[in-house]
Amino acid sequence: MSSESTPSPRPLWSRLLLRLGMAAAGLGLACTVAAQSVASPTKVRYEEVVRSVLYLPTYVALNQGYFREAGLDVSMKTSQGTDKGMAALLSGSADIVLIGPEASIYVANSESPVKPKIFSGLTATDGFLLVAREKPAAKFEWGQLKGKAVMGFRPGSNPDVFLETAMRKHGIDPKKDLRIVNNIGAAARTGAWMAGQTDYAIFLEPEATVLEKNGKGFVVASIGREVGAVDYTVFTATDPFLKRNPQVAQAWTNAIVRAQKYVATAPAADLAKHIAEFFPGMGTVELVAAIDRYRDIGLWKTNPTVERFAIDTLQDMLVASGVLDAAKRVKYEQVVVTDFTAKAQ
């Protein structure tokens, strides 16, 4: 597996979006979800970007029946990447996806005739944790990354952009002072780490806790804590879908708000039981540790609205990382709709 960094993601996005956008247009933007009676829940095809404790409120809503009580019959798939989640949305194989907001910004600037809209937020910041191969002898200093290889994520994705932002905050030039390896697929990252690739890496929970438990890695920093509050993963649907199915988006948002309120106060042990079915093989102790770690950094939103500040700040970060032309910044209203979160509150 090569450790060379891949080029800018824009050509990939352009080719992908043209194919999928035109395909969706050729299908007449058919929406598969139709209004149904209360006795017959509306089927919703949902895709999450990866499987992680990061998305705990959604798992709670599924496990506790919040979606069902809101009139929705939700099926879930894991995309293994924001680019793949957006592809599913634009091709019509998913109705609602949980992805990074950067994807909607890229599509807004593309030639795709189908445009996505963010209608509710889930996480308040980045949930990735910086993991070292060796246990630090003293307090971790970001300068220790200089000259090292760090396993990032796909170029242009939120994980990579947030990582670079945290580095720049500490005076590190991510293009010159170290080597970010970002050509390893989401599903292959843990295996690559176990095989000895790179000196540092970013991992979500529960992978970070499992690596620590097995002595295969040591968490030294939280990317989200370094960057601060900037919406990281959001619920997204196409603009035509939201216009034709507002009752679905509202029911979805209502269920998520209910889950967010519960997650804010419920004991970690109870939450671990609720999400255990989504993490087979994970013990309660590990899940509780992961939940407590995420709670400590204020990961989960308590207000589902994605604010203008978050989109503006994210675009600043994308420009600084060289994956968005400053002249192609998009307006907040192009990518976010607040109707559903306003009513849910």
C-alpha cells in the first residue's frame, strides 16, 4: 500500500458528481419516500458515514424506537466515507445521509443538477483522537509531530481538514513539517496501523479505546478540543426530497432532538446498553469509556441547528487547507435549511 499523499480531491468530486447528478436528473429526481398513514410508517433509507460512537444519538433513536414513534421505518447502511455517502444521496439510493458539511459545499460548486441541503446537525465538533504509537514519556507537545508520518483521511474530507487546522494552531505547517498519509481507505485504516504504517494516526471511538486497551496506541490529543465548536457531521438530503417530503424531515429532526436531550443527561452505562447492538464484540467497559471521553470534549450537539458561524468557519478551514478556492465560498442558505430544526425546538 503506497504512503504517498493523493492529489486534490476536486477532480474526483467533479467526475463523481457529474455522473451521479445527471443520473438522478435522468430518473426525474424520483423520491422513493411517500406520505403514508400513521399505521404504516414511512420507509426511510438512511446511510451513516462510518460506524462510530461519534453518532451515539442516532443509535439511541434507533434502539429506543424514537424514529418509529415519529412515524418512520428506518433502514441503515454504513457508507465508509463522506464521498460515498454523498454518492448514495445523489444517485437516489439513499434518502437521508449523515456526512460532513464540506460535501454539500463541494456539490454546491459542482455542475450536478441535484443539490443537497443540510437540515439538522448531530456533532458539535470533530470526534477524531490523535493516537501515538509509543506512550509519551511526558506531556504531548504538537511539535513532536514534525518530521513524522501521520495517518489522516481522504484529502478534502473533514477529518483531514480539521487535523490540518489543529496543526496550524500549534505552528505546524501540514504541507512542509510532516507527512500526512491520506490514501488509506476508511475500512483499512486500523489494519494499516496494526501493520506498522505511520508514527501517529487519527481514530474515532471505539477504535481509539480498543487500541489503548491492547497497548497498540495511546491517545495524546483531541482534534475537536483543539479546533473548537464547528459542526462536524450533519443530516443531509437533496433539495427535491425535502420539498416533497417535509413531514419526513420534520419527523426525523424531532426524533433526533429527543435523542439529543436524552443523551445529554443519561448515565453512560445506560447509553452503552442502548448502542451495544451496533458494536458487536465491544464490551460495556470500553463503550462507557468511549462515551465518557466524547462527553468530556462536548461532542454531541444539544441544539440541532447548524449555525451560519459553523459554515463560515468551516469554509475558512477549507480555504486554508487549499481544497476550496476563496472565490467559491458558498452562501449559508445554499447549503443549510433551518425550517425543521426551528419547529423541533
